[in-house]
Amino acid sequence: MKPEIDSILPLELDGIGFGIEGRTLLGGIGLRLESGSRTIVLGPNGAGKSLLLRICHGLLRPTEGTLRWGGAGQPLAEQVIRRRQAMVFQRPVLLRRSALANIRYVLGLIGLARARHRAVAMEALDRFGLAELADRPARVLSGGEQQRLALARAWVVEPDVLFLDEPTSALDPAATLAVEMAIHEFHAAGAKIVMTTHDLGQARRLADEVVFLSRGRLVEVSPAARFFKAPASPQGRAFLAGELVC
């Protein structure tokens, strides 16, 4: 299914900023996201975490700076970039169709032969424990089921990068565990994970690398073990201590 390139990674952000109505929400973000590791984006409310993911995913265009997929090699076509990544939101964006039809719709977008749609979609639903709900309207599923459907839909894309924006913030512990297991599965299949969370326990469980933001600025990028043991920045130390971050 994938075009003949190894990966759309790395993703390089150079001086990325975003402002609206004279207000700077992100500024001066310089970051390189490599394949392999699971990157967890942390920071207090209003730090710009969700905004950063939306810019990386292509939902928003930065108002300053450059964003480059594939490193310094040949520029990649927009169609290739869109097809090789996926994003799961805090509240899943689902079509007013059945669970099965939600996945079949994506399979049509990526060009899979129509004759294979049902089999591939059912396999994805089964992988995420939703096969028995295939014909149920997606929007009447529970919150955890909807999030697993969003993950199943992302799975069929075979993404190089999976962006997740607070995917478990509204879920109970059992549903949260199911989502975390799915994230491990994506990672084991070779997907780069870039995820925001407010749950420090979850961040400790999942992170290989921490990107820490505060007030729209990139404050710290660190291996997870180092960050959680001894953050290099005073903002990071205050955040882990549950204090107000300045």
C-alpha cells in the first residue's frame, strides 16, 4: 500500500511559530522527530502541545518557520506525506456511519481495491476488539470504543507517524489500558508515536523521549528517563513537582 519510500521521517521543525490576531501561541520551535522512539509532549495547560501536533500533522500552517518531512533529501509530495501519517484526537472525529463504514471510507481514500475493503476493515476491527460492533453506528459507541475505532482506522493507513492528542483523557482505566496497548502495537509495527498527555504516569509508561513546552516555547527535549529523574529546566522541575510553571 505504501509508496516506494522507506519513511517520511525525519520531521524537522525550524523556527516554527503560530500566531493569531497579534497573539503568539507558539514561537521559535526547533525540533527534529526521528523514527523509532515514542515522543511524549508534556507541558502545562496552554503550553501549545495540541497546537504543535496539529501543525506537525498539517491541519494548521505555521505563521513562521519551516516544516520539512524526509530530512534534507528530495522534497516529498504532499499526497505522500498525508497518506503516511495519521492522527487520533481527544474526541474522535467519526463519520455518521457504521464502525465498519468508517474504516471502509479510509480504505477508499488510500486507494485500496474496493473488493478488499470489507476483509481489511474487519481485520482491523477484530485487532482492536470491535468486530462484534462492525454494523453499529460509530457515534453510539462508548468513549473507549470510539477511541479504539479511531485507532483501527489509523491502523489501516499503516502510518510512519501516529500523532495522538490526549487520547485517553476522557476514558476510564480499562479503556485507557486498551488504548495504551494499541499504542504499543503501533510502535511494535514500526510507527513513530508522537503524543500529548497530562497523565504523568502514562507518560512514564510510554515515553522514550520527552518534549517539554511552556508558554508556547520549547523548553526541553530529553530522554524520558533523564527528564523524569532530573529535568534540566526549572520549568520542567516545577511541572513534575506539581507547581505553577512560570
